Amino acid sequence: MNLDQLKSDWLGRIAAATDEGALEELRVAALGKKGEISLKMRDLGGMSPEERQVAGPALNALKDEVTTAIAAKKVALGDAALDERLKAEWLDVTLPARHRRVGTIHPVSQVTEEVTAIFADMGFAVAEGPQIETDWYNFDALNIPGHHPARAEMDTFYTHRAEGDDRPPHVLRTHTSPVQIRHMEAHGAPVRVIAPGRVYRADYDQTHTPMFHQVEGLAIDRDISMANLKWVLEEFFSAYFGTKVRTRFRASHFPFTEPSAEVDIQCSWEGGTVKVGEGSDWLEVLGSGMVHPKVLQAGGIDPAEWQGFAFGMGIDRIAMLKYGIPDLRAFFDSDLRWLRHYGFAALQVPAVHSGV
């Protein structure tokens, strides 16, 4: 059989193939190691140079044409199979979509966003800092003396130090107050910031966990007073709880403020449930006061020229108050059913609040 006949025969057989399996058999029969065209290519070695010069290009051209024809037929068979499948299959676009399980925003995350939005309305920016702090930023710069109980290992988590490591002690921060020092160092006065974030203390019961969340506020200017502090806190609680909330200041002591005050909010107790903003009872929610002159000096601010207030509260605790969550530990060991029970749906992001 001459090459023209061989070409016509193979192209015809390829065109007549009805499926990819038959096409693969033809490829092996023509171009495999023992295929007809492959065997003819081997015969080139026994030809004279003159014969090889004529037969070689012709056989290569035949091989290329058969290869191209097989590839084209394979595409055509695939397209035909897809057309048949599309004719047999169909989709009813009017059917409801498949149910997809969705994530849920955590109460602490939501309340942090709410708190940030409310204070943003009052002109407070957000400041952040490291969760592993030096002993100086966490205690000394905040006027907390070396003998203070908070500096004991039974209350504070200290990082491990290898023998011979003489670096200053580092701790898991026990409050976000170090952020205030770092912000004062970096930006000076005036200041108006809040510092939300995780903090750590060696405690665990119904109202305490080793890791929890705080938000602290700091405002420094030339003529700030306790009256400004009271206004800010009442505006915050009224916006957060959605009702007018009165506050009561009680004299207290904190190393980093002078004078210092515990702050109570108005509430009532009915059937073991607390209701904020009504009644004649009071509930302690935070500590506050005017920033101690030594704390201002530690932050690089002259206390003879500037003064200000600071406050701190637990984000987890005000979340418990607003949403009626009885146990602080539930924030860390509960599942989606618990979140849905308290109304925390997927992507439930609060809008920015306006002051009341």
C-alpha cells in the first residue's frame, strides 16, 4: 500500500470512530510502538540515502496528519458527548437554593464593635498595643509599686526566663492601660483614645476567666475634669443600653488615678434579673479617675500643663448585662446553639450609634 492509500485509509477510519475508546485503539494501531506507520518509520534505516531522502519527509508528514486528525476527532467526540449530556440533564432554576450553614459573630466581637462605634461618636480614636508587655509598661509606668498584690505570680502571668537571661520581666498584660502609656509616648497631648483588647489574669470562676476583654479610655487636655468623665460615661451607657442611664461615683483608690472613683449604674432587680436604667438599685461596672501626675510623666506629658481622666471596664461583663448571659465562662466553651439562643446571628454588625 503506497503512502497516499495509507493516509486515506487511516483518515477514513479515524473519521468513522464513534467513541474515544475506539479512537484510542486506532491511535495505538497507527502510531503505537508496533503501529503500522511506526513500523514504516523503522524501515527508513534499511533504505539508501537517496530513498530515505524521499520517504522520510513523506512518512513524517503522514504521521503529523494522522496525529492531527486524531486530536481533532477527540475534540469532536467530546463536544458531541457534552451535547448529549446537556440534552439529557436540566436544572430547575425556580427551586430554592440549598441551605448553607453560616457563621456567627461572637458576642464579645459584637460588643467591642458597639463600644467602638459609640466612643467614635464622641471623638475617641482606637489605640492598640502588644499583649506581652514589659514589667515597666504594665506596672511601673502606671504607678503600681513593687509590693502591690497585682505583681505577684498568683495574680499575673509572667513569661519564662532561661537561666542567665537578664532582660526585664515580661508579663501577659493584666489590663490595656499600657496602651495608654505607649500612646502618650508616641503622640503626646492632647489625647482622646480608647484601648480595647484581650487581657490576662490568673483567676477563674463564674465572673472571672484567665483571658478576658477590657476597654479603657483616656482623655487629656488642659481643662478636663471629673465632670467631663461623668458626662462621657453617662452618654456611653445610655447609647449602649438604649435608655437613659444615671451613674453614681464612689470614692476609691487606684495607683494610676487621683482622685479615683468606682462607677455604678442605675438598675433594678426583678426575679433575679437585672434591668439597667430603671429602679433604685446600683451596680458597679467600672473604675475611673483623674490620671495620676506620675502616669502623665511616665508617658512624657507635663502634669503641670495637662490633666485628664481615665476609665476601664470589662467588655465581657457589659455584654453579659446587655444580653442576659449569666456565666462569663460561657463565652469560651459554648457552641453555635448558645450564640443563636442569645440572638447573635450571622454577620450581625452593629451600626454606628449616635449619642443619647
